[in-house]
Amino acid sequence: MRDFKYFMPVELYFGKNSVEKNSGIFKKFGKKALIVTGHSSAKKNGSQNDVVSALEKNNIKYCIFDKTEENPSLETVTEAARFAVEECVDFVIGIGGGSPMDSAKAIAFLAANPDENPEFLFEPGEAKHLPVVEIPTTAGTGSEVTQYSILTVKSRKIKMGVSKRTFANAAFLDPKYFMDIPVGVTRNTAVDAFTHLIEAYLCNENSVLSDILCEKGLKEFKKCKEALIEGQFNMDIRERLLIISTIAGMAISQSQTSLPHAMGYYLTYFKNLAHGPANAQFTKAFMDFVPEKDRVKDVLDFAGFESTGEIDEFFRKIVTRVQCSDEDINYYTDEMMKIKGKLSTVNRLISREDMYNMFKEGVM
């Protein structure tokens, strides 16, 4: 058994009305909060109101930044951080899917280091940051339990992982926020969580503990497959998808994602394809490429599939796909071959031809 380190310090509160029931937790983080949301969903599902009520109950002041877009940009988090500094906030609360939650982490670093160029987020090394609280309202990214933050960097024409990493101090998981999520969004985010589990299990930085998380997450996902195909989601399925997302987030926080996530960023940036479906387009090719066929079989068995082809057919039933030109594929291949850290997550030498063929299989 290989050596490993396990560190997942997030205080998790799961259950209906968990924000209200545990509102005193907010007092640990300061006297004024910046609430980071998207444009409207946090208002519609009641999560923003619950947080505001909890803060007011504990005499904590707050201000709201609700301009977070899907696939948030470096420019947006920079604007939010300037607002946080102007408002003299003590901590940051991210409410929503991966975009507001990832943004909250990046904002926490920028607000605590106002004299730094925003690009410092992508420089190696640690830095001080404000405390972060996360409240997911979609079941996919698991950002509430990961140290990762992904931003769109327009100057480089790609989504990039922030090098400055931090876990949230606390997270609240309330399934009532998930009941009215549209079918398409539910499917897209569930696929994201599913690919997290697959990649964490097949990544060569896995450990016995991340494997345990992946096995449980994949077995729970098996119970949700029919609901995802039919587009019918009761409270039990919503709770399962939420837990799957969090388990998958915990798994990638211990190992990491692998090739499909990095390859999918090109489809998200250039083709405007949602993150989960973008990963899905390359999952079969990735699973066929990795050398650990016994572990691929584990994934199939845990999740209730007969083959990687059946997984691909499942994806085709529930999420959108895009096609790309050969010119696109060559560009994506050349760019992907520069990302040595992600290439090293596979126990096999990856040639340019290998990468080209994986891209081609996914998008043609």
C-alpha cells in the first residue's frame, strides 16, 4: 500500500434547514460577511434568504455580490474582491453551484491580499486568506469540500486551476435547495460528480481512503441512473445526488481529477458546453486508455455498467454533446500536451498521437 496523506478539514452540516439550525457557526468567522451568488438562483431557491436570516439573527452585517457568471472569470472575482475590501468584510460565503463556490475561495485570497496582482492566484505558494463558508445549491462540483478553485482566464483562452488553495471552514448541505433544479442542470451536474468519481479512482494519486469514497459514491450513483434517464427526481434521489457530489468532491480533494476534466475545459471555453457534459465526452476514451484495466472494471461494477461503451451510451442519453473540426482537435491536442501535471496523473506515457486520438474519439 502506497503512502498517503488525508486532510479534509471542512465542518459539514447536512439536513433540511441546516443553515437555520446551525446559524451560530457564522459567529466564528467575523462581524461582516460578503455573500457571493449567481444572478438569481440563490434568491429563487431560498438559500440566500436563509443565510441572510442566519446572519441577522447573530448580528452579523453583510453585503452581496451577485454578478458571478457560469465559468467565472478572473475579472469577476477581482471586482468582487475589491468590493469586499471596500466593505471591510471578515469572511466570504459562497452560495450556488461550483461557480459561486469556486469564486468565494479566489475572492478570499484576493481580498486578503489587495496589493497583489490578481494573477498571483496562479503562482505557487501559500498566502493568507479570509475564512470561507460554502452552501451548494447544485449537486456536481463538490467545491464545498475541495481546496480547488477554477477560473476562466480570458487572456490565456482557457479555464485554469488556482494555485492558491484552501478548503472552506464550514459547509451547509440542505437538500431543499435542490428540489426545483431543472432536469438539464440536474443531469449536467450529476455527470460532473460521476466523472469526479471515475477520475479520482483511476488517477495515479489515489489512496485507499479516496478509493473507499469513490466506491461508495459510484454505488450510490448506480441507484440514481434511471432517475437521470427519466428526468424524475424525488427527495430521496435529490439527497443521494447531493451526497454523491460531496463524496466525489472529497475524493478528488485527496487524489485529483485526470485527463477528461482538463480536456473538457476546451469544449467549455470554445464551444460553450457545460462542464459535466464536456468531461463526459472524453470519459470513455480515458477509461480505455488507462493501463489499470482491473480498476476500470471496478468502476464499471460499482456503477452498474457492463462496458465503457455503455457508460458512453448513458451519457449520450442525458447530456448534450458537441463536435469539433480537425483544426480544433489539433489545437486542443497541442495545448493539452503542455499541461504536464495533468498528463502525469496516468501511469502511461502519453504521446501526441495518443492525445489527438482521445480528443478525436470524444468529439467526432
